[in-house]
Amino acid sequence: MAKLKGPQNASAGTISRRSNPLTSLLRRPEAGGALAALLCFAFFAIMAGGNGFLSPLGVANWLATASELGIVAAPIGLLMIAGEFDLSIGSVVGGTSMIVAICTGYYEVSPWIGVAVSALFATLVGLANGLIVTRTKLPSFIVTLATMMMITGGMLGLSILLTGSTSLSATPSGLAEWVFASNYQQFHVSIVHWILVTALASYVMQNTVFGNWVYATGGNAQTARLAGVPVERVKVILFVCASLGGALAGVIETLSFKNGNITLGSQYVFTGIAAAVIGGVLLTGGYGSPIGIIFGALTYGIVSLGVFFLGWNADMTELFIGLLLLLAVLANHRLREWAMGRA
Amino acid sequence: MTEPIIELRNVTKRFVGVTAVANLSLALRPGEVFCLLGENGAGKSTLIKLLTGVEAPSEGEILVDGRTVHFRSPRAAREYGIATVYQEVGTLPLMSVARNFVLGAEPTTGRGLFRRFDKEKAATLALQTLRELGISRVADGDQLVGTLSGGERQALAIGRAVHFGARLLVLDEPTAALGVRESATVLRLIEKVRTRGVAVLFITHNAYHAYAAGDRFMVLRRGEMLASFDKGEKSIGEVIELMAGGAELQSLLTAGEAGVVGT
């Protein structure tokens, strides 16, 4: 049988693959997020520069806030690129916090055991979310809302059953303290974790076959499936990654604050999605980049600490972020229309 | 005459209460464009589903390279080199030309943990294939597919299928949503693909498009073959009449004439 071979030789080198640099820059998914971060930084540097916003401690503070959010938002963003949401992420942070506190504060075992149990817990939550969503074809929005409530309730019950209390102290020690809860000058180690998580996510999206599958899954699951992409497996893996990101943030915050709290990280349900969207991830999936999410998280850190340094009410942060989110969604929507050829 | 790649012999497909395709036989040969014409509900979609492994025939057999096969899934049909290009879901608008082209068969470089997606090679393959299909306006592998024209998108989907080993290309209404110039691009694509020795099943409503591209023609009506003829056997006027007014035509013909049209 005449098996058709594709073109092999020819003068491929003569084809120019780059267009004008400005166009390619603006076409990048991270352009909007970078602009948002830059404008917010400029605004607060001018308004609050004298109040300590630009001091090393100030910078360390907003970088810490951004980094903890960024650790959660990076895998959440990948999941959103694949077309799914995870609302249970905040409860995973809180659940992890309880686990670490129960292990180190109540049973007084090594923090590493807390870390290991947290990782196992997060993997199971991610698997449950992923399998329920892919098997039932229900919207992940409602499935993860349900698991969020179950985790919060279940973990509180477990804590009372084991320790008789829901507020526990956590005790970091040894290498674990250095890895998850140390500072260099005023800069918290979470910044390093943020960079590592984002670098990994970025590498996966840009340079691996799996990254191509993630974009395709979110772009159109039917098309991806017809091309042979294991869409369900891609989603389950990303749900597990999202939960693990939440667990990492939970471990870092619990060992740093030395306190276990179920409500820890509950804000990430919203801020995680906001950071991803401000960073250029499309709500409908199929488009976005981990580098963009860095800018989304950075914007959040800059605004929340900027508002603090200005001496404004902390609620103003919400107002700012809400406005930015709205602008980002509008910009992303326009971009999508343009890319779909309907602008 | 060359051996057919795929052949249907006396195939019937019944759904509950409905016979979608009745006792149909056809052969698709390499380097030939087979046009399937007919109104909605004529059985075209069912025929595509039978050929691409989505449905199994109730009666009759499907042969690939002269041997009887039973496709268990669309994937099984694809492994025999049967590729369908879907107009709506053929490409992903928010992904680059290069990423679209290699989706599901991504080239890689490096080994083990360092095995990574070869973007350069993906772009080179995509642009080269597009150029061979006569699309020269696309010169950037990073360009988003959503910014391509309808014809260019079809070229990408068709080129992709052929590059990854399609021997039979099923094109379901590839010109339906396109303007005149874009349709011409797609017809040229079909011609290019045919000269490479691929069998093409071209499903269309448009008699002019069919007439311009086709080697063999079959008109379906209510799951049955109404007419079957080769290029040059009928004028375009006759083809249009067959397509548009099959029913009226039948009723106006004498028994003898109906026999001629029916074979």
C-alpha cells in the first residue's frame, strides 16, 4: 500500500518564521498582565513611595504576598487554560494548614511528615476533583464547590476528633523550617518557591508535548480528542497539580505563621482566578501563559500592600483588584474576538 | 484501473425505524475525487459515519485494500489512513499554526527528562506543507490560526491530515461557509491532494464545486443511490437538475429514461 510520506527536505531554512517584533510582543498573552503590574507599580511608587512602599521591607512584603498567591495561581492558571476551574483550592490550603498543625503542633512529629501527609491529601483531592469532572462531565465549577465545602467541614470535624480543637499552633523545625519558612534579609523563601513553580509551569507549557495538549484541551476538547489528545488524563493531571500548588502554599504559610487555621487561603478561591485572568488567561480556556500569571500575582501584591502603605482601608484592595479584573476580562475578550477573526 | 483504497459493498444502515442508507456500493480510489451529492437527510452523514468508524453497517461489508474490515472506533479507521476534516472543529483558533499542525503527533528532541517539544521543527513542517498546498501568505509559524482565512484554515487541516499519513480524505462540506475566492482555494487544495495519490471523498451541496473538482459522482436520495456517473458523462446542467430537482425529475421521466438516470 502506498503510505504517503510527508515532505522531508526542501528549503525550509528560507522561510522566515518571525514577524515584526512589536506585533509579536503585543500578541503575547502576558502583555496585558505586564502592563497592569507596571501601571499599578508606578501609581503606588509615586503615591506611597515615601511611606515605605519602595523600602526593602516594603518590597519584601508585597513580593511575599505576590509569591504566596503566585504559587497557587500558576497551576490554577494551567487548569483554566485547559478549560476547568478549581474552587476547592482555598480549602486545600486550609486543610493542609490543619494537617501540618496537627502533625507538628499536636503529635509533635517532624514537619516532613506533615508535608508528606499534605502532599498525599492534595493528590487525593485533585484526583477526586479530576475524576468526578471527567467521568460525570459536570461543570468543574459546581463539582469543586462541593468538594471545597466537604474538605472544610471534614477537616474541622477531623481536627476536633483528633485534638479536640480547631485552632492549633504549628512548630517548624530543622531543614523544613529553612525550606518553607525562612527569610533572607527581609525576603521570604516563598519567593524562591514562586519562581521555581512558575519556571516549571512555563517550561511545561512552552517546551513539552503535554503543554501543547493543555492548550488544545482548553481550546476545544472535541478537536483535541479527534487529534488523539488524551483530554481526560490531561485534566486529571492538572487538577492534581492545582491541589499540590495549594498544599505548597498551605505548608509555607502554616510553618511561617506557626499556626494552623482552616480559613487560611480561603481568599485564593477568588484571588487565584483573578491573578490568572489579569495575567491574560482566558476564562473560556485555551489561551494564557505562566509568565502572565506572574504579573497577575505581582499586581495583586503591589495593590494590596500599596493600599496598606497609603494608609487606606484594606477594602480598597478589593475595589482595585475588582476593577482590574473587569478590565482584564474585557481586554482578553477583545483579544479572543480578534483572534477568532470576528473583531 | 487502480485498486480502491476503501470499498463499500451492498451496505445498509438501519436506525430504529429508519433506513438511513440502503444497499449502497461505492469504491474510493487513490488519486480520485469522489463527489457525494444530495440534500439534507439523503444519507450523506450516515455514509461518512460508516466510512470513518463512527457507526457500523447493519448489512453489507466494508473493505480496505480488498480485505473486509470492521472498524471498532474512529481511531481504528484513522489507523487505516482514513482522515476526516471537520469544518467546525478542524483547527484551534487560539493556537499557533505550528502547534495546530502537529497536535497529537508532536515532534520532540532530546531524551528522557529532557525530551521536549520541537517547536522549530513543528513550524518548519507546517509552513512547508502549507506552501506545497499553494498557501504562501502564511510565513510565521507562531501566527494564531484564528487570524487565518477560512481557506487557509482548511489548508492547514487538510495538510495536517495528509502529512500524517491520510490515504482517504473525507471532506464534509469544506466550501459551505466560504466565499468565492476562499472556495477556489479549497478546490485547488483538493486538486493538489489528489495529485499526491490521496483518495478524496468530497461532500457538497454545490454542483459547480463538485463539477470543478470531481472525477466520479454519486447522488443520494433517502439513503438510496439516485445516480452515479463519471466526469464528462453529464453536463453541469444535468448535475444541477439531479441535485436540485431529483424528485420532480423522477416523476417527469418515462420508465426508460428513469432507468438511465438510475444507473
